[in-house]
Amino acid sequence: MHKKRNGYLLGLGCNIAPFENFSQIIAQLLAHFASFDISRVLHIPPVGMNSQHDFLNAVIFIETDISKESLKDICNDIETTLGRDRADPDRKHKDRPADLDILCSLTVPDDLNTPARQVTDEYFLYPLIDELFLFLADKPITKSIQSGTAIQVGHLSFGESATTIHRD
């Protein structure tokens, strides 16, 4: 039986200087949280916008008891620090250096059977959500999805498979 863990599921993405900015997103999240679980990182073509720049996307689970509003403030601060204009009414349809979306609150292991389509309508995140839920449940990953992309943050390397990242 798994210990109950409460927190939030977040979608992460960027398509401006994606390797540099994705590394910065992770570094800034680690400044706020001691650890989190992350899916593999995928290259995904833009969805719902006209752009030539592919995204790097991942899904993370942050175990925390802070409020959703406090987490949203942290996510917005990371986005603006990396150069996203949160005041632009068309920001969802433009290239972005950072995009952090709270997908849902999550209790592990209770909520791990929730279908990805009930978590978000961003279908390109479904395989990442499914993978992370299996990882959090300590179950084997049986569906094959595209290969993950290696990301470096200092001496930390991740992105090719689901893992837990700890602040050093």
C-alpha cells in the first residue's frame, strides 16, 4: 500500500530556446520544491497555434500542501522571469519561453486511475500523463511512446524516462 501523497499535476512546455528554458523551468521549480516526479520530456509540434517551433513538453507531480493560488503565483512568476508576457491576451497562440499549467490536484495513489482525458483536453499530454501515473503507481510502462529528450540542469540529466528529481 502506498502512502497518500497530495499535490498537483502540472503541464510544462516551451518552444522559444526550448532546451535552455526548459532547464530554467526545472531549476526554478527546484528552488521552490525539494523534489517532484516528472514524465519523459517530448518534442511535440505546436497545437492550436501557427508556429514553426516545436515544444518540449512534460508533466510533473509536485507533492505539496500549498494552495492552488500560491502554486499558480509560482508558475506565473517562472513564466514572466523567463520572458512570457502574461498580460498579452493572445499569449496562448504565441511562441513562449515558458508555459506552466496546473492540470489538477492529485492524490497518489487514489487518483492514478483517472483517465488522462478527464485531467485535460490537451491530448498531446495524454501519453505523458499515462506514463507518469504508472510511474507514481510503481507499475511497468507497457505502452511505447516516442523517445524522451535528454535535458541537462547542471549535473542533473533527465527527460528520457519518468523519474523523481531531488534538489541537491
